[in-house]
Amino acid sequence: MQQRTNWNEVIVAIATPPGIGAIGVIRLSGNGSIELINGMFPSKDLSVQKGNTLHVGLLMDGSKLLDEVVISLFKGPRSYTGEDVIEISCHGSPYIQQQVMEACIRRGARLANPGEFTLRAFLQGKMDLVQAEAVADLIASGTKAAQETALNQIRGGFSSVLAFLREELIKFSALIELELDFSQEDVEFADRTALRNLLDQIETSVNDLLASFKLGNVIKNGVNVAIVGKPNAGKSTLLNALLKENRAIVSAIAGTTRDTIEEVLNIDGILFRLIDTAGIREGADEIEAIGVEKSREKMKSADIVLYLFDASADKKADVEAMQHELNQVARSWIMIGNKVDDAAAVSSIASNYGLKDAVYISAKQNMNLDALKLTLTGKVISGGVNTENTIVTNARHYQSLQKLSSILMTIRTGMQAHVPGDLLSIDIRECLYQLGEITGQISNEDQLDFIFSKFCIGK
């Protein structure tokens, strides 16, 4: 468990990645951070300077010169953490950064826990828990879609939707509670039709959020795509063509690929982890057989399977048999007829195989690869990625929304069965609890420790 935040402590951490760089940033936060650095910065009295200002000068450790630095001064509550914050921009030597860190610690600062700067921002009310978690997502974002989704959440996109749901539930609860106050008079203040309409509205919003998680998970974590097929179907050639580089060895000798090769491809902001596998065939030698077994394992575990067949030679019955196997073991798949060297022949070849939604390409000639990419993205998203919409990317949020959806169903069933208002009120309070769990309005130390322990030290 992390050490609980002590507002009288100054925390310090290196905020830039390890290694040599032009600039390194050391961040301090807490009451007393300005006084601490003021004693090391003889060039100017920081205590009388305005907040949100920069100051150039020498940083000293007693009589020892550490570096010439730029001090960024932020005074609470107008800072990231809501406390007084100092950022020291020094030269990016790991030695210099360590010397500055040690000097700060000797003067009373302590090394920050993972995510403690953002934890303090949350505890000071600068952001809710959804926004705090989005900070970590933004740092880890590897695509434009992931970046924009995280930024939308930091700006409060998801939080505003949750706030709306909470407000509507409170209205619902207030009407029910009012009835309870007049239960002896048998007065019904809450119009049941209006309550049902309100419940419909809330359920629609929750269901939309739950449905967005599929896309959110794809944006955040990417998609595992296994490229499988018989030997010499062109799997490695396809991988190289999609990556536009010779990543995999291509040979006319069957069984050249004996182990899986994994690479990442960004298509329209979605990361696809392409896995080139060994050709699937019977009678392989001992080493190749291990590769074939791995290929079958990838078929089962991958989010999408790209099954390549030789459209110039493979029999229709064999391809249909493989499609039947995919139907048994794969989550989702795309049948790809490769080695169609004549674009004019695509129609007749497709008619011959009669496979629904199959894509016919020539990996060697880079023919029809755009159609394959479009089909691939269509398997995971529809209508493109609109990052301005509220998209759920966090499994913790998704689980709480699932519980919320289940409780809403219970409330609906209770209303249909004319359950007393006091019982409905209990369920409504549970709904509010689940929303509070997401935003951090209801939280516990262990939950916060778990969430913020996944942050980097300097954030």
C-alpha cells in the first residue's frame, strides 16, 4: 500500500524519461516546496514572485554549483496538484538530475510515490478519478485516436455524462423519497409514467456507454490479428506488404516461417498487432510441427484471424473446410484469396469460391490491400472513430456500468411489480454508489493505491 498523502510533506520526482537528453525536469509539490527551492536559488527570491512564472538562475547545494536552471513557479491552488509546485528544468544529464534530487531530499523533500502528483490533484478536487485515470491513458497513448480519447476524458467529456446520470437519478430518488414522507396519506407524488420515461433515458445513456467499450478497448489496447494459412499461401509476403518493409523472410520453400513474427500496424488510429504464423499442414517435421501448433493457438486467442488461401490453386472444398474450422475456434475472421495477379479476374474467382465477405488480393503486387485494410477496420469499428463522442476505455468503469445497468433493470422490474418506494429507493442509492465509484466520489484507500500505482513516478 502507498504511503498516505501528508499535506505537510514536499514530494519530489524526476518528471522526464530516464537517460541522457537536452533537458531534465525535476518536479516538487507541497506546502513548503517554494521555500525549499528558494534556499537553493540565490539568483532571485521566489517567495515574492508571481505564480505561473519562469525564472532563470543558478541552482546551488550550499556552496556547490549544481547547474544553471529554469524554475517554473506555480502557486496553489492554480497548479496541477492544487498545491505549490516547482519544476526545475536542468540539463538532461542523469548525474545532474540525481544531484538535484539528492539536494532536495536532504532539505526535507521525499521521493514521490507512483502517481502521487495526480493523486494529490484528485484529493484536492482539481480533477475527478475518471480524469485522473485519463492522464495515465494520455501518457501511454500510441495513436491519434488514443490521444484524442484521453484528452476528451481529461477535459471532462465522460465526467459530464456521469454527472448528468447522477443528476437524473437524484431527481428520481427525490420523488420516491417524497412519497415515503407521505406514505400514511397514500399520496403518489412521483408520476410513474414520468419515472419510466426518466428510467428509459438513463438506461439508454448507460447502454450507449457500455456499447462504446468495445471501441474504447480497441483504441486503448489495439487488436491482435493472426495471419494463418497453408505453407506458401503468402502470409509473410502479406505481412511485408502491409508493413511496407521486408520484416519476414519470404521463400518459395514451404515451411520457411517456423515461429510467430509480430509487428504493429496503425490503420486509421487503431493499432493492429499482426502475427505471422507458420503454415498449417499435416506431416511437418518435429520443429515445424511446433510452429503449426503455435499457429492453431494463435487462431484461438487472436481477436481477428486473417486466413490466406491460394486463389490460383486451392480447391473450394478445402477452403470451405478451413472456414468451418475457423467458425469453431476463431472469434472473428476474414477469408483472403491471395495470388490474384489479374484484377480483372477477381469477379470470376470470387464467384467460383462463393465466400461471403472474402477479400481477394495480390500481396506480391500490393493489389487490393486498401480493401483489406477497410475490411479489417470494419471488423472492429463502424462509421469511423469519433473521439469527440464519449468512449469508455477503462475496464473498471465498464464493470461499474454493468452493475449500474443490472440495478436499473431491477428498478424497472420493481416498478412493473408495484414494489414499494422504500425498496426502489435502496436500488437508486446503489445506482448512485456505482456512479460514485467511477468518479471517485466514493472510493477507498486500496482502490486509489491500485489505480495510482500504475502511474509513472513523476506524474
